[in-house]
Amino acid sequence: MNAPALRGGLLALLAAVLFGLSTPLVQRAGAGCGPWTTAALLYAGAALLGALSRRPAEREARVARADLPRLLAMALFGAALGPAALAWGLQRSSATGASLLLTLEALFTALLAAVLYREQLDGRVRMALALLTAGGAALVLDAGRVGGGQLSGLLAVLGATLAWGLDNTLSRGLAERDPSQVVAVKASLGVLMSALAATLAGEGWPTPTAAVALFLIGATGYGLSLRFYLLAQRVFGAARTGSVFAFAPFMGALVALLLGDLSGGPWMAVGGVLMLAGVVLHLAESHSHEHVHEALAHEHAHRHDDGHHDDHGHNPLPVGEHSHPHRHAPTRHAHPHVPDAHHQHTH
């Protein structure tokens, strides 16, 4: 099995599980709380988690001033508009239906990654996307049979998936930076944006219990989840990470069921099986051919036993991951690989 694909897939799965668990919890904790206030509290928790988990500069590349425009766009789409739209939609639809609709985030992410980064979607990846999309469609069909005038809420959740698809694609450009620092900066900017919007909208403060709950949900379901997501993108690529992350809606629907949302039916089981098949297909991905690495200079966390980094002047040679600016000489070789920082070639 392709080791980078396995590692990237497992990191994406961890991100999916944490985010999936958070969706029905946000619906409960955010009841009666304004959408912008909910978004601000969620990403306040994420910002603290990111700040506390930062690694030393010699282990991870720092965020640079040139990254600020990208981080501002990520904060706008991913830490303000996305969570606010989700919070608004969750208060007007079932947790199961909203969770399931989040599957479309993977589709938006994959399409945007293919267009903006020219990530190659081979037959296995396209099949995995098709299985995930079919699974999501089956789950949404199951939720749709309940009815109840939930269209406005589900449309808001759909808007959240598009916002997060844009955020996921933008974050690919920061995959070489310290993921904890990216989380901290993005989340902090998002808190400022959401807090300003909440003030302008005249939203009231939630109860202390609700505020603490949303803060803790944000730290794990958004902060820690995003850290794993960024690490997955580093070794797995944006399209593949987004596709495996589509497992999150199934987790959210399962938790919603355990919390008493019994709106599911047979189609939910069918959809879950299809989504699981898509995830397994990603984990089993094997892509190998002879390819050329052009000369490249960059900085990111790396080690010297991965086949792409020689000692480039170390004395003594460091053990484990470390970070510093370094150069790659042109190379031609063949080995299993995924569209990470060193494999952006065309096919």
C-alpha cells in the first residue's frame, strides 16, 4: 500500500471524525445563539488550540507576511461565512439532514483543486468521489423524505459547504507552514470578522454554559480537526483530503441518531456503506510512475529518509523532522506518490 496515501488518508479521517462529531453538538449548544456569535465562539476555541500546539521554528516553517492575503480569504470563507451559515442552517433543519448535506464539501474541494492546482484525478480517485457523492445523495434522499419545510436551512448548509470548499482549496497553499500557526492566525481573524458581524447584527450573548460548550467544540471539532486536515493536505493533496473528509457527514449523522434524531431510514445505511467504500478506495490508492522534479527552493518540515531530501549541508545530520530553507536539485525517479509539495507534475 502507498505509505503517503495511507498516512494522508488516516489524517484526513481523524479530521473528518472530529468535525463530524461537532455538527450535531453545535446544533444543541448553539440553540438560541446567533449564527455570527456561534461562529466567533467556535473559532475562539480553535484559535486557542492552534496557539497552544505550535511547534518550535526549527521544526516547522513559520507563517510569512506574504501569506496574509490568503489567510484573510481563508478566514472570511472558512472561519466566518462557513460556520455562520452552518449555525443558521442547523437551527432550521435536522442535525441528520444538515450533517449529510456537508458531503458536498468534498465535491466542491475536489473540483476547485483540479481547476486551481491542476491536481490529477485518476480513475481510482474519480471512483472514490463518485461513491462518496452517491452515498451523500442517498443520505440526503433519506433525510428529504421527512420534509418539514427545511429548505431554507439546507440551502444555508449548502452555502457553508461551498465556503469550506473554497477554504480547503486556499489552505493547500499553506500546507508547508506550521499547521498550528495557520489554525491560530486563521481562527483569530475569523473571530474578529464574526464578532464584528455579530455586533452589527445586534446578536445577544449566549448563556455561560452555551459559550463554554461552543468554545470547547470549536477547539476540537474545528481547531484540532483543521490541524489534522492541513497535515493531510501536506502529504495527500487537496482533492484527496477533501474527498476522504467527506466521511465527516456520516459521523455527524451517526451522532445525531445517538442523540435521538430518528429521522433516518434504509437509505442512510446504503449511503453510509457507499461513503465507507469511497474512503477505503482512497486508503488503498497506489500511484507510481517515472517523473521529473524540477529545481525547487522552499521551506517546510522534512526529514532525510523520505527519498527527496539529501543532507544539504547538515553536520551532524538531524534526526526526525526539522524545518529550514533548502534547495532541491533536478531529479528523475519513480516511486509511489500523491500530489504533495514535491509532486505537482502533470500526467
